[in-house]
Amino acid sequence: MNDPIFQELRFRNLTVKNRVFRSNISGRFDNEDGSLTQTRINWECKFAKGGVGAIISSYVPVLMEGRIIAGYATVHRDDFIPLWAKLGEAVHSFDAKFIMQLSHSGRQMDLPGIHNQHRPTLSSTSRKEPLHGFLCQAMTKADIERTVRAFAHGAWRAREAGLDGVELHAANGYLFTQFLSSGINDRTDDYGGSLANRARFLLEVIAAIRDAVGRDFHLQVKLSAIERNNVIPWEGKGNTLADSVQVAKWCEQAGVDALHVSTGSLFPHPLNPPGDLPIDVLAATYDVLISSGVYGFRNFLLFRYPLLRPIFRWIWFRMKKGLPFEAISIEEARAIKATVRIPVINTGGYQTASVVREGLESGAFDAVAIARSLVANPDLVEQWRDGSDRPAVPCTYCNKCLVNAPENPMGCYEQARFPSRDAMIEQLMSIYRAKPHLTIPSPAEV
Ligand SMILES: Cc1cc2nc3c(=O)[nH]c(=O)nc-3n(C[C@H](O)[C@H](O)[C@H](O)COP(=O)(O)O)c2cc1C
Ligand code: SF4
């Protein structure tokens, strides 16, 4: 009864039944036009049934040009509202809340899709994205205004769909990070230079959302507390913890209800998701990305030939030295929580009940957001309730789920966790269940 993990969490406009949120997980569940499918509903229900208090959705683009990959649900059209409403209803039926993550890729993508292929995407800067080499062009004031409106419309649609709130994806290298980051933003206008200028775009979006949905709809912001943007060694380091503490305070003042603390100014980043990077698996799945950016083929060669892999290994693993996988950004969350009054959610490797309890009790955060350990054990929360400190067959942080994401179905790919390869594949296929209500279109519909 007194376990802090199972205490309600009260935000200003939203109450969640416990302190475990399913963190955002993107997967190619949906249609090319951005309409969501039964598969996504089945996927989210797995975690709602498993006992999490709330689900924070995958990356949901507010514009088609803001996609990171085709086949992820979007929120750029009013006629998608009933689809999101269905998903919300399904998650609510398991007594969990659903928060939609509103997003825009800017220059950071995986597979750009037909809307962005062979043309530069919008960003704060015209310098290409350093990992895959996506081309981009700095947004004009008109581009910024249009994008601000798109976020506000997205939030409005989420509210109309009866969802429980929205999260702005201002972490991990996507469009908001491209504005916030001192390592990326090279503008000389009102949106570049000082931290206040770099935060302007995010704060304008927050204000526009408040205008569109009022004060009583839950709004949270996911931030990278420390950017460590120099994964490619010659890039600038980006924002420090002190910068992010200041941005967090501005978000609170602007009417944000909670902060979701992550780390790293790219996705993926050596520290996010924390763990391994299986380069042999990457060599097999990166082929789809070869034509994505101007560095795609170079990267493929680095992964494909074992003699070249040490180069990439050095680049990737040098930042991880001495850092744990579990609770990797706990001290960053603690520093932010110490300066704001709104609740703070922390993400990064959580899997052990005693670690989460200690973080809650010591005031580091108010809740955790978990992705991979829930992919591995969707009933993790129930296992904790039954007294386990750690699941019997834990997530190994191998990141095979991550590197399979562009090419294969979402799920756990650590074969050693399953009795057989067939059992692993059965788990991957379990969300694709045919439903009898497919209809034959009328001639007019065709
Ligand atoms: C396959 C995969 C997809 C992810 N997709 C998203 C996403 O769409 N939006 C986001 O903010 N974070 C995304 N993340 C990051 C997670 O939400 C989470 O913050 C990170 O993995 C650290 O938590 P974990 O150690 O519990 O996995 C993703 C992570 C993985 C492994
Ligand atoms: S593949 Fe499975 S074990 Fe590996 S990180 Fe992903 S969820 Fe965890």
C-alpha cells in the first residue's frame, strides 16, 4: 500500500494511477498516409494491460514533412481524430491514460519517405545532419509560423480525440532540439544566438497550444538535459545542464504541466537508449538507409566490413565510459526537479523496482518512463507489484529492437530471451491480428 511506485501522480489537469509511464516507442505499425491501424491499437493495449499508469505515444508528426519514417501514425488531418479516439478508448479500457507525443523531425530522419525524398528538409540551420547526412535548409519566419500552427492544431486534434494530454518532443535531436541546441542552431535572427532566442520557437509553440486548447489540457515537454552533441567529434557539444534547467523553468512559466527528462541531442545517441549497439545487426538493417542521406553509404561500409567497425565503435562507445545503463540521467532529472514545481518524469534504462523506488523517495523524479524493459516484459509493473525487484528474463539493453526498427516489426529481438527463434517471431507477429471488419470498397470509394 505504501510502495511509492503505486501512488497516484497528480498533475495539474491529469491523475495517473501509478508512477510508471510507457515511454515513447516508434514502430512501423500504420499506413503510408499517416492513418493509424488496428496493429497500433493492439501494440498500445499490450502495455496498458500490463499495468502502466500512462502511455506516452510514439513520435507523432504534426505535418507529413515532419516524419522520420513512413508508416508511423500522424496527426496532421482532422479526419484522423476518430482513429486516435479509438486508440484512446482502447487504452482507457485498461485504466491507463494516453498522452500523444507531438513531433517534427526537422533534419533528423531515418527514411524520409516521399514527402522529403531528394529535397532538403526544414531545420533551424542549413548545415546537414551529421550522422546520416540529411540535407536541410534554415526555416524562414513564414515556415516557423506555419509549423507553430501545425503543433497547435495537432494538440487540438488530440484533445478532440479525447486523449489525456500531449507531449512536445523537444529532446533527442528533432526539430525543437535543432532550435534549442547551441551545437546545431547557427541562426543570426531572433531564433538563434542567445539561449532565450534559441528557446523562442518552443515557447511560441507552447503559447499557441495554450491558445488552442486552453489551460486545462495536459501539456508536457520532453527535454534532453545534457546534449553531448559531439558524437561526431567535430560537432559542438551543445547545451549544458544549466541551459536545460533554464529552459525547463521557462517551460513551467509558459504553462507546461510536466517535464520528461532524457539525454543526448541525437537519436539514437550513445547514451540514449543506453546499452549496446549491435553493429552486426545494424549492417543487416542499415541497407534500407543507404540512400537516405549523403553519408548513408559511408555508414553502411563502416558497419558492413568487420575491419572498419572499430572506427564506428570508437566514435560511438567513447562517451559511455563509466556510465550505468539503468537510471543513466537520474542526476540530470534531480537537478531539473530541484528548480521547478511541476512533476518530472525521467527516462533511461529503468528496470529495477528498488532503483525506481529510491529515485522517487530521494526526490530525483516523480515518475519513470520506460521503453525497452517494457518491450521485453510488458507486464513489468505487475511483476513489481508481485514482489519481483527485476524480471526473471530481463531486457539485456542489447538495442536489437532499436536497430531493427527501420526495417522490421517492433518488438524484442534478443533471441536468448526466448525458448526458440520461432517463439521470438511469434511475439513479433502477435500484434498483427486480422480482423473480420475489413470492407470491400464501393466503386465510388475506389
Ligand atoms: C525502438 C525505440 C523507439 C523509440 N521511439 C521514440 C520516440 O518515438 N519518441 C521518443 O521520444 N523516444 C523514443 N525512444 C526513446 C525511448 O522513449 C526512451 O526514452 C529511451 O529508449 C530510454 O528508455 P529505456 O531505457 O527505458 O528504453 C525510442 C526508443 C526505442 C528503443
Ligand atoms: S531487443 Fe529486447 S532485450 Fe534487447 S534492448 Fe530491445 S527489448 Fe531489450
